[in-house]
Amino acid sequence: MPKFIDHSPPGQCIFCRLAAGEIPSAKVHEDALTLAFMDIGQANPGHVLVATRRHATTLLDITAEEAGAVMQTARRVALAVRAAFDPPGLTLLQANGSAGDQTVFHFHLHVVPRHDGDGVALSWPRQEPPAALLQDYAARLRAAWPAEAP
Ligand SMILES: [Zn+2]
């Protein structure tokens, strides 16, 4: 998989452009503060990224309101993933910068279905499914989206 490293300035980074609708993505959910979309590198089918809509680089850069909103969205993504894919496990990951092998410097969480019960192994190297498959996954999650946060 080609390594794409995005050091674009705020507002020009790939997640900012995605949030602005300037580039396409398989969106699962969006609201005033957050955006959830399929990761093009599916560690396991149903792998979703949850990002702040506003550009912020690390956990130290997001507001308290964004922190709460990101976790609420991640939780609802998890509920939708369980309803749509029913994986035996699910992992929530956050990593920043090159130390976390991250290539986009915009705060985000990874919601990753696991297929090995309690283990944390992912199916690396990651799959790069076609855009149509990502759109199908996103549609399944939107259909399974909880009507309100329980
Ligand atoms: Zn950004």
C-alpha cells in the first residue's frame, strides 16, 4: 500500500477537505462537530474513522465539547457496526502522528471490528477495497444507525 503522508496546513488536510465535501468518501454519519466515514484501508470490514469536523491535531487540541461529541459518535458507530456486521469484538483506537503510523495529522478515532474474539489482531496488511464496497459498507451502517443515543 503506498504510504500517503499528509502534512497539509489546517483547512487543506485531507480530512478537512473530506469534511467540507471537497473530496468524496463513504460517509456513515456527520453532525455539527464530527464526521464518520469508512477507512479506505479496511483493517477489517466495517472499519470506520470518526474525526472532528474542525481541524485539530491531537487530543490536546480538541475542545471538551468535541471530545464528548467524538466519543458519542464513536459509540453510535459501534452500535451500528454491531447491528450491521455483528463482529465478535470491536476495538477503539486513537494514535497521532508518525509515532502512531498515522499519515493524516487531524484528530480521529478508529472503530475497528475484530474477528478474533478478545484478541487485538487486525488483518494487516490492510485491505484496500474498491470504492463501491466502501459505499456498500457505509450504506449498511447508515441503515443500522441508532435513531437516538440510548
Ligand atoms: Zn484537518
